[in-house]
Amino acid sequence: MPTEWRYGSKTVKSGVLKLPVQGPVRALRGGLPGDGQGDRVHHGGPDKAVCVYSHDHGGYWESRWGKPCEYGAFGENFSIAGFVETDVHIGDIFRIGTAVFQVTQPRMPCYKLGMRHNRPKLPDEVLKSGYTGWYFRVLEEGEVRTGDRIERIEKRNRNPTVAEAAEIDAFRRRDRDALRRLLDADGLSADWKAALSERLARLEEESGHE
């Protein structure tokens, strides 16, 4: 559940601090029981029911931090291994335990991740590294346990990878062709579709006045 943090002169509520869970967890379309977000506008909802981070990146962060990168260090619900942003596509479908999930968008870090580690520039470091993590929607509810096998049952090769999607959103914001390709990705979250469509419309309007 969200906890309160002191950040400068403000008190901030955030769910970025995650602790290991023993026993099975039921993955529901609305999220995981006991999980919660401090900012329900930008976090949570069916398209962001589960936050995923690959612990394959642990060594990279440990070398930068000079300390262990613990499971849950990035506020994720699922710490996984064997899959990373460069080979996971928007729309890919995975089975974990008895639940089925679909990749909807990258996890774009906000200042609260920097607050969690007392590293204000960490969100920028995450974006530049490409190690953002991603979100799942729940297609079929079910139980997930620590150590469950992660099986990709559908791969959407025609869609951008999570790494490409994050790069387009963060660093190629005026690339209309890239925006169109991302918007064409089946499985993309509704929030991203709306925001990217609005951005593309503005760019198209600007180009019409050139």
C-alpha cells in the first residue's frame, strides 16, 4: 500500500516501496490485492495492473550504486529474469502461474523513483539506459507464486519493443513516422494511445502550416 515520504518541504504519498510477498498472489484485472498507488491519475488501472522489472539489469545498477540492487528496487510488482526491454514487444502475451498478461507500455520513471533511492537524477539515468521496465494488463486472472516460470505465449514482432516505445516517447517526440508505428501497435495502453494521438495531431497541424 502507499506510504508517506518526506520530499523536501512536501509530504508525498507513493507505492514505490515494495516488499517481498510470501505465498501465492492472485492477479486481478484491476491489479494485485494489497498493492496500491499514491497517484491514481498516473499509476494503476487495468492497463497498468502490474509493474514489471527485469532483474537482469541488477548488475548494471549495482555497479553504478556501489550496493546491491534488491528485488523491488524499482517499485515493481514482479521482479523477473530472462526477458528485457529490447526483446519484449508491446502486445506480447505471457503466462505466469495460472494468469495471463499482456505488455501495454513501458514504465516511464517519475521523480518518486529518485526519491526512493535518494538519487534525484535516477529517472533520467533509467531513461538513458533503456532499462525502464514495463506494465502488464491482466488478460486472464489467476495465481502467481515466487519462482513461477514465465512463458511468452504470443510475440508481436511487428510491434515496437518496450525499449523502442520508451525511446520514442522520451527522445523522438517529434518523429511522426515513429509515433504512427507505435500507435499502430495492438495492445498499447489506452492512455498512451490518447497522449500519442494528441501529440501526432499537433505535429501534423504544425507541418501543415510550414
